[in-house]
Amino acid sequence: RVGITFVHEVREKTGLSAADVARAYSISREVFDVRSLYDAIEGLDNVVPAALQIAMLTECGRLIERASVWFLRQAAQPLDIAHEIATYRDGVKEITEHLLPLLSQGNADTVRDRTAKLVADGVPEDLALRAASLPFLMPACDIVRIAHGAGQPVLDIARVYFAIGTRFGFDWLRAAAARLPSDNAWDKLAVSAIVDDLYGHQSELTARVVEGTEELSAPDTVIEHWAAARRSLVSRTDQLLAELQTLSTLDLAMLAVANRQLRAMVDS
């Protein structure tokens, strides 16, 4: 269901064996409850156009691929399937069930618009919402890992994570990267690497922002408290992002510069 190139592509990104990839797939499928999603989508045979089913299944595949790579990079190898599922499933479920209020207004509107379009095409509303939410569940395992490390509720960490995505332009930069033309395999790999970096920077920044902080009920206040102690680097980052946002399109070089500046800010 994830496509015939799945194992090859994950091995290319991680350098690990097919057996390792199979374990990561099994974990990801259970953590994100993708089996029930596949069944619901396939249950729409002769109800919605096949192309729409394929599009939803493809989105599921993207999430599973990213999650599989995440487990192969972040968890101890060889993967303990039962342990990883037990560690992450409940937290990911909590994020999934409360996703819309966690997102920025713009991203929440995107999910609502996608949901409405799927419903208009004949997809049941609950399934439409799940399918429309998939791209925003990519960082769920990072959020759960940070929450466990910080001893904080998953949803509190999620609020800070998504607020950081808005405050420092991570959401906007990933969207810009998705619009870049990939004329060849090297361009595709370069864009994918930058997107991976942006997710990584956002995760690291979230962990640093919440470190030693007990009260997370006001994410924007927590973020600005962190930023105030690094005014110079944060100002340079804000200036660069403001300049980029005046442009109609970005290219790979611009994304690389933004990526490097964000890395410097996170490391400060």
C-alpha cells in the first residue's frame, strides 16, 4: 500500500536494511492507526472516483514513509516494535484527536478547506477530516518524544511546537519548498533534505524553548521569552524571513540560506 519503491527510498535515506525498514513500517502503521484509514479509503470503491482514493492513499504513504525514516534515525536499532508502539501511539492519538485547535489559523483553515472538498466529492466527513489532517501529523512523533523528555503534557508541547512553526517561518518555508520545481533527482533530493532539516530545527528549537519551563499555557509568551535572550540572532532571522516573504517565488539557494540561518539560531 505504500508503493513498490518504499523500501528502496527509505533504505536510501537511512542506509539500513530491508528488515529494519519493515520493522519501522510496522511501528509507523500502528502508531498512526493507518490500517483503519486504509480500510476506510478502500471501502469507498465505486463511491468516489478511484483517482481520489489513490490521492488519499498516497498521502497516507507519505506519512508512513516519513515516520518510518524518523524511527530509523531516532530510535535505538534494531527497533523494538512493541516498545516503540507503546511509547508513541497514545501521544500521537492525542495529537490527532485535538489537531485543529493546535494549528495556526491558516493551517487550520487549510485542513477545513481540504475536508470540505473531500466531503463535496463524496468522502464521509470523519474520514475526510482524517485524510485532510495527515500532512500536519508529520511531526507528531517528535512532539511526543519532546514531551516525554521534558515531563510535560503532549498537547502543551504540541502548542509550543506549532506556534514555533508560525513564529519562525517553518510552515511557510516548507510550503515554499513544496512548490519548487524538481527538474531532476538531485533537485528533489536537495529539497527533501532541506525540508527534513526544517523539521529537525523546529523540533530542536521546541525542546530548547521548553527546557526548564514549567508553565506552557501561553506558548507565544514562552517563545518570546526564549527569543529575548537571543535578540541579535532572532532579529537577523526575522529580517531574512521578512525579505524572503516579499518575493513571489523562492529558489533552492534562498531556502538553503534560510535553512542555515535557522540552524544558527537554534544552536545559539
